[in-house]
Amino acid sequence: MADAYTLALTLLSARELSETQLRARLARRQCDAQAIDDTVSRLKSDGTLNDKRVALALASVVFTEFPPAHAYKATIERRIASGAVGDTDVYGAQQHAPLLDVEIPI
């Protein structure tokens, strides 16, 4: 198994993660608690892990009205275009049925 630092870099190369998200993913992969602490400290000190940057990325949501469906589309800006080489978020079924029950006052 890869060490925690290498694994963290691999995880972060796919998408921005908060410190909490990264810690949880490393723990799920059975990384040692001290190795996780050391890795997080190292990544924060060199700027690779940055919760403020993650928050700003999540705040970059654009809502567009889609009248034919009486709906709105929420688009989250991405570092890489969907379907481009290196894109790891390619699940395209868009199964968001629970959102159908959300009422939006118009």
C-alpha cells in the first residue's frame, strides 16, 4: 500500500478536498493516524491542502433557468472540462431524484 502522503497527493490530483475530507479518505484506506497528521501538516504548510480554496470552489455555482423543464440547472465550475483527459468525475447518469421533491418558490 502507498504511504499516506503519496495517497493524499493522488486523491488531491483528482479534485480539491477539504482537510476533513482528506483525513476521512486516508483513514478509510487504513492509513496510520500519525501518518495522516504528518501528511496533512505537510500539505497545509506547502499550500497543497487549503480549505479556503475548497470553499471558494464550492461557492462557484451558477444557476441557470431551464423553462422547458420548469427547472434550474446548477453548474459547479471545474478545474478540468467534463470528459477531458484526466477527468475522473465521469458518472453521467445524473440520478438526482430526491431533488424532484424540492419546491422552489417562483
